[in-house]
Amino acid sequence: MIVSDQTGLVSKSQRLIIKIGSALLVDSDTGEIRYNWLEKLADDIANLRSRNKEVIIVSSGAVAFGSRHLGIHAKALKLQEKQAAAATGQIRLAHAYENALNKHGVTIAQILLSPDDTEQRRRHLNARATISTLLSLNVVPIINENDTVTTKELRFGDNDRLGARVAQMVSADTLILLSDVDGLYNRDPRLDKTAYHIPTVEKITSEIEAMAGIATTNYSSGGMITKLAAARIANNAGCHMIIANGTIFNPIKAIENGAQSTWFQANSTPHGARKAWIASAINPSGSIFIDTGAASAIFNGRSLLPAGVLEVSGDFERGDLVKILNQDENEIARGLVAYSAKDTLMIKGRRSMEIEDILGYQGRDELIHRDDLVLV
């Protein structure tokens, strides 16, 4: 999805991710959820869903909420205290979302992710499949970093980047970062009253990066630096990104009504970016040899089914990149395979309906889905 009108970006998006920071969700004085604000956000989400849009929420707030409930200071937490606060706060946070969205008949699901879930291919595919299934069932996933087990040495570090990684994972059209500022300025507007607003960023350059500031709120771990890092990840995945003021009621409605924000423009679509990544990936883990019927199906934009497979070479795992060769042993495509080499050997030449009887579990009907396949 490539658009030229910033005000119409949300309406043109089919799959949106809304990232909500701790400073918006948790009152810094009381440590309680800002329920009135959350209910207005729920109105916005219900409005998006009434227009058949898929919505994913990436939410901070568990540590901030849980630490206050446990009576420990948010800025002086040891690792184990932070994990305990996250464990306590996550339950209360999910309950708050459930109450707010249940008024609109919206079902939520909680997903906790660690960096390995987005970086390791098989775990990435499992998380992607879970989120996609939830969306197909009209559920709104509520995603947070798994702070209960993640260590300081291995974590996203902020939910801006987590939001971008999720956008990359699920091929989202637009990522909205709700913040305590209404976008990017050439200098920090809280320190320099002459700073001016940047409405659109077509490319993140060193000059743009120099405009970033630092986080100043008690609970927020992200600042403009992390938002720019998120924008780079999202844009490279073909996903537009918006930084907008989230302190107001109905912030999504405000964006659609033209409220000041900054739009980071992606120059490709999520689908195109995913295909480009597959095409440019190096070192395939194996090869799959197919018959003429399967080759014809691939050239016509269809998926590769087990029935069209003649032979398998290599020791690949589910989610690995493999080459696809025709009967003349010429490479015609590459793709991300849904089964290991061992399982592929067992189901090659067989119909998809036979997979469960052969393998003992029901996997995907396709050996390589057309969305994960690129002609070469």
C-alpha cells in the first residue's frame, strides 16, 4: 500500500498496529490505569473494526502498573523485581483492556514476545501464524514484551521497536506510535520553543537522526531515538509509521481528522518487501524438485503443494529458505518452507488431506505458501 495523502493513511490501511506507551496508559501520580482514556481508545478501535480493519495493540504498562501495585519504585528495580512487577501488572493490564473492549463486543488475546520470537525463523513463523489466526477470528491481540523472563542482555529495550518487529512479522500496513509528542521536530520542542514540526519523512537520513531527543517521563523507556529506529524497521518492511499525540482522548480519530503528526513513508508494500527479502536471501538450506504441473502452478501465482514434489535435497527445518527446481534441475523459485526436510520427504507426492495421517499432525496444506514464494 503506497499512499500520497497522509490524512488518509489510516483509512487506506487494512492491518494496523497501535503502540501505546506506559506514560499514556499509567497515571504517573497514582500508578493507576487511565481508564477514561483507555475507554476512548477502545471507541477508536471499535470504529476501525466496524470498517473491517484488523487491529493489533502493542502495549507497555505492565511493569509500571505492577511495580506501583507491589509498592516498589519504578526507577530502582532490580531485574527480578522488574520481572515480578511485569508478572503482576500484565494480568491487571489485560483485564483493563478486556473491560474496555468488551463493551464493544470485542474479544482480546494476550501475547507475550521475546526477541527470539521475532528473530528465530521457526518461532517467528509460529508467532506470525498465531497472530494471523487470531485476526481471522476477529480477535484483537494485545502484545507486550515478555518481561517476566527476558533478561537485560536480551530484550527489545522498548515497545517502539517491538511494535516495528511485530509490523514486520505480520506484514502490517501502518504502525501508529502514540506518544506524548505529536511527531518529530527538528529539535526537542520541550527545550527549544523555536523548534518546528516535521510532517513527513520520506527517508531516514543522518540529518533526521540528528533531530532525535531522549526520553524524559518517569515510566517511558523510549524516546525519539527509539522511534526512529522503529521507523527504519517498519519502513524496510513496507510498513508506514505515524508518530502522533496520544495524550488526548480518541487519538486515532484525531489522526484521521488531520491532527498534527509525523508520517514516515514506506516506499514499498509489506507484501513487496517480504518478497524482496526472500529473493535477496543467501545460502538456501536445501532444494525441492517439482513436476511440470507444480511448476506451472507456481508461474501462475499459486502455492506449492506436496503433491507436486518429486525429490528433496538438503537438511532444512520449517521456515528455512529453499530453492525450487524443475524437472530439468533449473532453479525457478525460492521460498520459505512450511515443513522440515524429513517431513517433506514423507509427504512428497501426496495430497494435502493426507498430511495428518502421514505425519501425525495437521500442518499447512501448502508446502510453500505463495506469499512466501518468489520466482527467480
